[in-house]
Amino acid sequence: MSTKYFFEKHFLIAFITIAVYSTNNCPAQYFNRTNFPVVENSVSLANAWAGGLDNCISSEIDLDMDGKNDLLFFDVKSNKMSPFLNVGTTGNIAYTYAPQFITKFPHIKDWVICKDYNCDGKADLFCSSDIQGSMKVYRNESNIAQGIQFTLVTLQVLTVFNTLTTNITVSEEQFPAFWDVDSDNDLDIISWPSFPNAKMYLHRNKSAQMGYGCDSLIFEQDTTCFGHFQLCFGSNDVCAFNVMCNPQLISDIDYMAEYKPEDAAKRDDTLSSMTAFDIDGDGDADMLIGDVGSNNTLMVTNGGTNSHAVMTSKDINFPSYDTPANPYSFVIHGIADVNNDAKKDLIICAQRQGNMNSAWLYTDTSTSAVPYFHLTDSAFLQNQMIEVGSHSFPQFFDYDNDGLQDLCVGNLNYSPPLPGLKNGIAVYKNTGTVTSPSFQLINKNMWDINALNLPTGGAAPAFGDMDGDGDKDMLIGTEDGTLYYFTNTASPGNAAVFSLTAPQYFNIDVGNFAMPAIIDLNRDGLNDMVIGRRAGNMRYFQNTGTSTAAIFSNTATVDTLGGILVGINSFSGHAAPAFYEVNNQYKLALGNDQGNVWLYDNIDFNIFGNFNLVQSVITKTEGIHATPAAFDIDNDGLIDLAIGNRSGGLGMFIQSTVNTLTENIVAINYKVTPNPAADFLNIYTDEITNNQFDEVSILDITGKQLYNSKIIKSNSQINISHLSLGFYFVKFNSGNTYKIVKM
């Protein structure tokens, strides 16, 4: 709840909503994040609904402009942004999931690293470009007056070698390191060559030398063997020190043509990660290196100088003096002051296979300038959230028949496997009330789905009465597109007990990623099946049996139910259906591979027709492979959504027919002029003092926050010239007091 002013820009009409406005002009539905309590192993999860962390790159960046760096995690496999606000004190580690910042970042895919290149103290964004093999840069232009915002600087970072201007090569798993190697305050880049040769290229930033200070990105390739060392082929190790550089070469191809094997070890064809960091406190760049074929961290120490790196020693199981990092995967390294002691700590994340215990935090416990990294947490932040490995497939199901809907969450796999557990269904029992749910983990392998030893993994559950005995049976869909049917053999009123009755259920095979839903779609009294597919469509299978014995053909009754196709191609759909009823009419929440969730109606008696798209409720904020479950979990007559994703976590959203931000209206002395507005808004209030601030935001019709800042004086002006024609809301938030005036 907050204070909102409604202003018109150029007289077009719109309104705010958390969801996108209905395409058929039905009343919009608001879905707001919530944080129902969750307990695992007697521990309350601080960030239960943060959506999981699997294969991440971590960076530090000040998100809320409080002068203290926060953490940004980017899941390279899910394209999922996970911002965390630093709420700890000196020596204390405490972070709060802050999804409100996700939409403030530009579109990012594959990878992002936050580094301040223009010396303004704010972390800029280096990330994968839409130009293949390139990186783009966004300048951080955030400030207290305007909040966090970024401006595109370039779509491609170039370098000059001799007289040839070329691209600084990156890929989705090979990105550069950043370090000021010549102490001139501008940021230099260390990268891999486009043709792998186990060496590193140095690109010096010439911005300072050319009189631009440090605000430009003007690179010149300096050397083709930064640090004079060479990696090994097939392992994450150094095979040669004191390697000579081959000067005056025009391209990587020329370099390889002149390369002499006797000069050093065999070139490396594998992918590697690199991070520059001063490991010995002497002010120059040492290198942390990961390798796609290895799980270890390689530390290579610079025995030269900052301006002329010469690597002289190595630690192939860094930190060998403590617990060596080994998160079961090719690793990437992040540097951040996590515990607020003014010393940089180390976050080592799995970048490929690992999805459990895949974020290792090492804090610097040294009392000198030379860091000593001690393993503090091998599941950093992961152990504060619901995390079921790779992919999460939620369903609401009262498994213990106590009248409260529990959460059953299937997954694709655990990597590395948990003790005796490759995949399964985790059950979170609802220990709250009908109107105020809370959840507690009971078992991560309920009903021993792991014993099936599914060859490709995957356990997407669906629950419904298939044999007419009054209790709900279970279907699970697998990654290979087939179904397993389990009969509920529990006595009436007892907790569900499932027995595998029919593997390869009716020989139905929908291709890949079977996402089943059990529903009497044709209203004939028999439960049918709707199965989402990786190809992006839903197949409808009509039950032609009896109330006690379901019968299905292995050929779909309708191949593309509702006329809906949610994929770009046959590999990118991952349709995930969740049906529910409102006023005895079927509705559908449908997730897809790109991370969207849409609502559809016009379903009843329209099985062979096209369903109607009502609105979008989730747009890529939860990561890819969005998988919804729908139920009125707080018993207010409105449907709520639990959203799974590829990262193995969940987000929880409750619905309201009214934007909850407009409730509890109280008068406050705000004034916003002019209204209508053109290019500027003037804000006046007499409630600001030298020791307080108000936060003001501008939101568009979808609820997306377009602008955010802290008002630090009584009279403020906001530039809105960049906004499109339309109606907007101005929202004020004053501490714990929320008020509204509509203009």
C-alpha cells in the first residue's frame, strides 16, 4: 500500500496493474508477490520464495542507493536475475531477496558482470550482446533523485591490434576479466582469443592516455600472452610458465599458423572462466580460473608487476590451505564484500551441471592485506530458499487430508545427487490455517519417485481421481514425454499412499517434457488429461472409459488444445498448463520456456476451438521454464499462483481484484503539478526533513516501475520527457505510512 497520484501525459488513457491489461477488456487481475512462511529442517527460510539459485554469476552493485553494495546473481542457464539487498551490519551476513529491482535492468541473456568502468563509484553492466561473440555495455546512471537506471553505451566492445579493429571475443561461457593493469584508473580487459590457444589476451584501455579520463572504452590489444603462462589441454592446470609472446601478428589465425608446439604446452580447446583478483596483497592481478572439463579452481599468482604480469606459481585446488572449492561443476568466481568488513570475499558458483550446493561462499578471515579465504557456506543463499535442483514443477494437493492445500514440487534432477536421491517430489505440508498458509518440508522424496530410476529424469506431478474411489491418484510426466500412473491406496481420510500401477501409461508419449493436468474438460463426469509439451502445444486426451476405469488412446483427441502454441520453435515451448475454476467456469494459467505465464478463458464447451487470452501475469521475472500451479491458497475467493522455474525454486503470487496499493487511504500533503503533464513533474510536500526521505515511483499500465527515486528536499522535479503517451501512477512511500490521492 502506498500513496499514488494519477497523471496524464498527452491525454491517453491507461491504468496500473501488476498484470498486463486484459485483451478482451475484462477487469484486470492483480497478482502480488507474497512471502508465506516456510520451514525446512526446523529452520525458517529467510528468502523462501526467491526462485532458486543454480548456475550463477555473482556481482556486487548498490541497488538501493544506500552506499552499501548489494548482490546480483544471474543464472546463466535460466537467464534469471536474482537481486539481494544487503541488510547486514559489519561482520554480519544478511541478505533479502529484492525482486522489485528485476524490471529495472535491461534485457540480459547468457551472462552479466558488474564493473565500474567510468570511475563514478557505480557498477556498470558488461553482458552478452545480441551480436554473436560480442559483449555490450550499459552505463549505470543511478542516483538518489532518479533511482537505479542504465543507459546502453555500446553493443560491441572493440579493440585495435596493429591497425586492425576487431571484436573482443566472448561467448556464453567464456567472458573476460577486468583489471586496471597500468594503474591509470581506466578499466582494462583480459580475454580469451577467438581461436583457443590456452593463453590470455590483454586489451589496454587508452581512455586516460587519450585525455578522456576513465569514462570511455577505447581498447588496444597489448599482448597475446598475458602473464606469460599457458594452460594445459584437458585439465584445469598450468602447463608452462615463462611463455614467450609472438609479437606483431595480425590475427588469431596468423598466430596459430606461427605457433610452435615446442614453445610451450599444447593449446587448450576447452572453455574456461577467468577472474582477476589480488590474492597476495601486492596490488597486481592474479587469476582465478575455471575449466569446463574440470571442477577445481586454479589460482595463478602474478610474480611480476601490475603493468607487466608474469605468472610464477599456481594452486590447482584453490584454496588448498582451507577447503578446496568443488561445486561439482565448471566454476565461475565472484568477488564481493559479503560480510561488510571492507574486505573482499569470494563466491564460487557452479556454471554447468551443479544445482545443489552450487554457490560456495569464502570469507576473507585474514587480519593482513593478504586474503585468507575460509569456506563459510557451501549453499550460500540457496539454503535460505525452496530449492529442488534443476526445474521445479509445483502442484497444490492436500496429501494428508487435513483440509489444507499442501505444496508438492517435482523436479528434473538433483546434481550432484542428494544422498540416495536423483529426483523426486518434495512435499511442503501446509501448517498454517485456511486463510493464512505456512509450509514445512516433510520429505524431498515423497512416495519414492526416485526408485523409478527415470532414465532422463523429470517428475512433473498431477493429481486427480482416475478410478472413481473418491480420492486423488497421481500422474507424473517425465522429461522423455511419457507418463507414470500411481493409484492412491490410502484408506478414506488418511494421508495419500501411492502405488505405481501403470508405467508408460497407455503408451502415451508427447515427445519431451510431459506436463500433465487432470481435468474433466468436456464435463462428462470423467477426468481427462491435458499434457503440455516442449514443442509448445498442449495435447488433450479424452477419457473414454468409465468412472472406475479410465481409458485413453495414445493418440491425442486434440493435438493443439485451445489453438495455443507458446514456443518459438519445437524446442522452446515447454507448455505448462494449470487449470482452475471460477464461478463454475474453467480458466487456464499457462507457463512457457521463455518465463511467461498467461491466463486464458473461453474454455468450457470449446475444446475444439480457440481459447481466449485474457492477460499476462508473469513476464520473464521468474526465469525460464515457468510452471504454474493454481489454487485459492488463502481462501479469499481468488485464485493464487505458485510459479516454478528451471532454477528449481518457487515464487508465490496472490490475486486481488483491487490493487492492494490503493487500500487504507489517508490524507497527506502532497502536490503534483502540472496535470496533465508534458516533460516535467513538480512534486511538493512539507513532510520532508533533513533526516528523512520519501520514495517516489512512476508506474506504467502493466505495473512496471519506470522510475524510482528518493526525494531529499521539499520541492523536486522529475523529467518524464522519455515516457510514451499515456496515463501513469506516481507512487509515494513514506516509511511505514502509506497514503493516496488520485488526480
